[in-house]
Amino acid sequence: MSGRSVEVTLTKAGRTKIRYPAEVLTEDGARLSVRAPWAAEGVRDFGFVRFEPGDVFVEHYWSDRWFTVKEVWSADGALKGWYCDITRPAVIDGSGVVIEDLDLDLWVSADGSEVLRLDEDEFAASGLTASDPEAAACAVVALDELEVLGREGLIELLR
């Protein structure tokens, strides 16, 4: 049911990284799309994009895919781009969604001129390849798939 409030919980290495409320836009059992304001404190400047108070994220979660896609919109309504987290498939229930971050990320700028693979060093250092080789392989495949979609200008099809 759209318009209701749910909680988004992002975990990493068994700990809650961030938890925030979001408004449901659509849900179909395997996919949940929500809208939420930038949930962290202050500005986060990555060099290629700044997340800041007033930004709005339209976030897409799947229970059958190894990634999430977050459309990043500025306070004035301009699309900044898509920030994609490589995660285990989302756990979606009536109260919200829980996602486990697997360190790998992808950024696609709004005009498609930048497609950046991020945090591959963190992924390598995480030890996932040794502790859960199947999950590590799924994570790499998901990152490769998203990179192709980003380079072909098709990332918006995941909306």
C-alpha cells in the first residue's frame, strides 16, 4: 500500500549501520520502492557527488536481486544520479526492509557520463571471498551487471 511509512535498516558485518523512516511508493512482493530524505547528519562529499540535507532518495529494493538502486534528487528536484549498493537480497516485510551491505557500490551520474565502481578495496578487505565465496561471487556478478546497465544508459529501467 503506497503512502504508508516503513523503516529501512542497512546492516554491515552484522551491525546496524543506519536506520530511517521512508514512505512506500510501490510494492509488489519481490520489490519495494520508497522515498526518504537524506538520512545522515550533514553533508557527505564523495568528490563525484554530494549528499546533503534536502536531498531526496527514491530507493528500490528487491528480495531476489543482489543490489539496491537509489535515485538521488537534489532539494530543487534535479536528478543527481543513481547510487547502487551491492547487498544480499533484501528482506522485505510489512514493517519495512532490511539490507545487508556487501561493500561494493556503483555510481551513475544523471547524464550517464560517469559510471564509477566504488569500494572494491573494502570488499577485498572484508574477507567475504573466504567466509562466503558464493555470496562474494553473487556480489561481483551484481556489480558487473549494474555497471553494464549504467554504461548503456539503462539503469533508469530499474525504477
